[in-house]
Amino acid sequence: MRAFVTFLGCKVNQYETELIIEQLERAGIVVSPDPTSVDICVLNTCMVTNEAARQSRQYLRKLRRLNPNALLVAVGCYSHLDADSIKKCGVDLILGNKEKREILTYINEWLQKREQKVEVSQPNYEIDERVNNFLAERVRAYVKIEDGCDEYCTYCIVPLARGRKIRSKPVEIVVQEVRNLVSSGYKEIVLTGVNLGRYGRDTGDDLTLLLRQIFKAVPGEFRIRLSSINVQDISEDLIEMFKINEKLCPHLHVPVQSGSNRILKTMNRNYTVEQVLNLLERLRSIDTDFSVTTDIIVGFPGETIGDFEKTLQLVERAVFSRVHAFKYSDRPGTPASRMKQKVPPEEKDRRMKLLREVAEKVAADYRMNAVGKIRTVLVEMRKNGVSYGYDEYYVRHELVSTSVGVLTKVMVRKPNGAGVVSQIAGLERNLVE
Ligand code: 5AD
């Protein structure tokens, strides 16, 4: 039997997609990178915004068209929260976030009965799963260390699908998982979670302690990157880790959402713009190039031109190296969806465009500032003699002739598109023109 398995949305979904692939492979199913002519299709869905939900539906319909007789399975947040919409896309099995761990049981049952089934139970399961590989990226692996979110951001639907209870993977299991991936050759491990900064709240551990254990117990050449983490969860201890540990990438994704304290309050974000700026100052006192990427929502209900301008100012002052801009989207059941003073769609579009312009200019300045510096690139792809990869600051590099999967010391020559062109440090002839 052959299967096609893919995902939309966040890194946690990406990690869990790898878990699904490994379950299928253990059962002797061949997982194909090509969605045509397969017996089973699995989509790990997303519904963080209306757009993500639309893409999930579209993808499911496409998979159905490509494989009219195959078993079509939808798992993940969208199928967890809105099975009825998913059903309309011709899906056979609609499974929630907990059920994706036992996907084989449901697949076997379907193969026998061939009956449509919806199975969604509460998502607060304990996490102890491990991946062995990360085929989608080959050189970089994601490790989910936490699930669930106990915050109440007024726009966000994710806790409903992921559970309100913080559940952390035990330190020993994370260490084993990382050790195993590193010994298989993965050079970058990205720690990820639904609310990463809350790691250990349930077990009495914390992120800093976990990082110390990883660095102590995992031998070999590798680096660790943290994925999205909230301002209020970045402790002084964690900041100190960046100072002393070269294996920790000097990059954080800190989703600020808005540059207006008034809007942050109505979003229920529990921090202020001043706290964001203080944090950045601390990080850059450790490393002047410390890279901070962010998420911003434009057009939140009640966002005035003045509020939006504050967001633009924050982007400039913060020198974000990358901004993921989201248009505010009403999510069913959230407090924000019931707020008045919705920003009209054309105005949201206009603000998106302005934000993207400012963000691109700021990011271009950030890349320009890298010129002449020595960076370490993890080469992830080679095409026509040119190698591509990201450095520790999450800047994308283009360089000549190095092998995939190697951490390579380079010197940045010039900015190029959304990244930079670099050369192997010390080798003047390795140029990409
Ligand atoms: N509308 C727009 N963007 C949203 N996000 C979460 N919920 C919404 C929503 N209702 C964005 C936030 C978050 C990212 C993962 O998705 O910016 O950080």
C-alpha cells in the first residue's frame, strides 16, 4: 500500500506529520512524496485563520480529485474543531488531535468497514512521543516538547483544538530524542510547542533546565533553535543561556502581534510594547545582531490608524529580521469575533501592504548589516552547483559548492533577495555572482 501524508500550518503540525509517517512506515505502508496514485492520503489540517481553513479544505478536495477511491484522512486542528466542514470535502476519516497518535487503528478499521468516521476526543493527552527522522527537511529536525496553551488571547482558536492544559515532554525523553536525531546526522534541532515558553509549568522543569540537560548529555556537532516564544516567558536565565552557549542559535521568534498597548490589552496578551523593547535591548546587549522574528496581526477589531502606526514604529525600532503578517480573521467562538468595530477588508489589505513594505525594508537593513561577517550555514539544498541554507541568525544564504548537511563557516558578501550571498570563509574563489 502507498500513502501520501502532508500538513498545513505550524511546526507542531509538521512534527506530528513526521510521527504519522513513521507510524505508517512501521506498518509496511510506503509513504510517497507524490500525491497521485496512492491508497491513503492524510492531511494534517490547520484553522488558525480563515485562510488556513480554506487552504485545508481546498487541499482535501484536491487530494480527493487525484485519488477518487483512496482513503482520505483529515487530522489536526481543523478536523478537531469542525468535522462538518471537513466532511463536505469527501473525507473518510476525520480525526482529532489526540487520535492522530493512533492513526493506524483507525485506518485498519476503515479498510475493513469502509465507513465514514468522525473521532474527536478531548485533546489534553500526555506527550511522550518521539520521532526518529525528519524526512521533510533532512538536515533540520523539529522536536515537539510541549502541547497545549493556558492563555486566553482573544483572537485565538488554537487552545480549543490543542487543550488548555500545558503538557510537557519529560526532560529524559527530549534528551533521548535529540540525541538520537543528532546521531542520525541532524545538525539543527528546533524545539517547538504550542506555547513553548510554558515548557515545564506542569512538571516543575523549565526551558533553561532542559537546554542545559541537552547540552550536557548530547555529544556531537549540532545546534539548537527555539521556535515561537512569548515575551513574558523569556526569563533572565534563558537570556543568559545565549551568552554562554554557542550551540544555541541567537534567534528567537517572539510573536508581538501589535505595537499598540491598547490593542495588546484587548488581545489579552499580558505584556507591553515597553517590555518588548526592553527584552530586545537585553538580547542585543549579548549579541548586537541577535535575530528576532515576529508575528503581527493587522486589523484587529478596534485597531485605529494610530494603533497601526504604532505597530509600524515598533517594527522599525525592534529591527525584526522577519515579520509574519496575518490579517485579523474572525475565529468561531473567540471573544474577538464578538467584538464590534471590525476593520473593513479593504483597510486590512491596505495595512497589510504597508506593514509588508516597512518590514521588508527593516529586514533588508538587517541583512545588509551582516555583510563582511562570519556566519555558520547549515547547507540544506544544492542545485546547479549553488548551495542554500540558513545561518544561526536565520538568514538565508546562497554559496558555492558545499555539501548538504554540513555546518559551514562562511563570510557574508552581499544581500540578495530575501537572503544573502556568502563565500566559504577564507576561500576567496568560492563566489556566486
Ligand atoms: N487572525 C489572524 N491571525 C491570527 N493568528 C492567530 N489567530 C489569528 C486570528 N484569529 C496568528 C498570530 C499567531 C500566528 C500563529 O497566527 O499572529 O502568532
